[in-house]
Amino acid sequence: MFALILDDAVLNNVLMAEAIRGIPDCVPRDFTDPADALTFVRRNAAEIGVAITDYDMPGMNGVSFIKAARDVPGFAHVPIVMVTSMDQRALRREALEAGATDFLAKPFEAYEVRARVANLMELNRARLQQADRAAWLDREVRAATATLESREREVLTSLMTAAEHRDTPTGNHAAA
């Protein structure tokens, strides 16, 4: 799965990507332009395990990016981490309301980035497995229900056929 990294500072992207290298099934994809990152989200939503975005970027800030990304089909439940100063309470609230899942403080520590991304990727994998299991169960229930309905129709058809073919003496005896 991809770990989308969005920061207008190339060095921050390099440091973030380096911090998460080695996480199993995690391929960092970094962007310096929010529009490019959104295009990637639209094309690869199902393959993104986590997104990490800075707040302060030219053109589109991190909160606007989160809002736009959340509107992409298949991306509503992908964890999004906002990288910002922890003393910005109003910004944190706005980011949470937009759909941020977690925060990382600037300057970030590589071990914390790695731990948070690994945990969020694992939670996302578990969510996807649960969704797959629910879809499988739904298909199984539909198939079993169709089988039962078919058997009920067969039984009713057999009973109607038997009723049509009964002879009069037996019918009179059964009615008496």
C-alpha cells in the first residue's frame, strides 16, 4: 500500500519517506503540490494505506487537501495524518472536523512517524479485511436465501401438483 506524503518542502518529504522506509507493505509516494497529490488519490484511492499532509502549503493548505481527499470515492476511511505545530489548537480542531485522523508535531521524530504510520496502516488493513469479510458474508447470505426461496417454490409447486391430481374418493375422505 502507498503512504502518500504531501509537503511543499522537498527535504521534509525526503525525511518523512526515509522515516517510514522498511514498514512492511508500505511504499512512500511524496508530492510537493496538493493538486498532484489529489490526482494520485483519485487514481489510486484503494491502494493508499495512509496519507500524511503538511498544513502550510501554497495554493491549498492541508485542511483543504483533507476535505478534497475525503470526497474521493473509496478514500473516506483512509487515515490522514496532519503535520503541524501542536500549539495550534484551532487548526487541529479544523483538521479533525475536515477528517484528519491523527497529528504529528513539527519538527517530527522519525521513530514517532514510523510507529504512527505502521499502526495506522495496520488499522486500515484490518478495516479493509473486515469490509472484504462483510462483503463475502453478504454474498453467502444472498446465495443461501436464493437457494431457500427456490426450494420453497419447488415444494409449493409439488403440493399444488399433488392437489390437482388427487382422486375424488381420497379427496372426499380427506375432507370428511
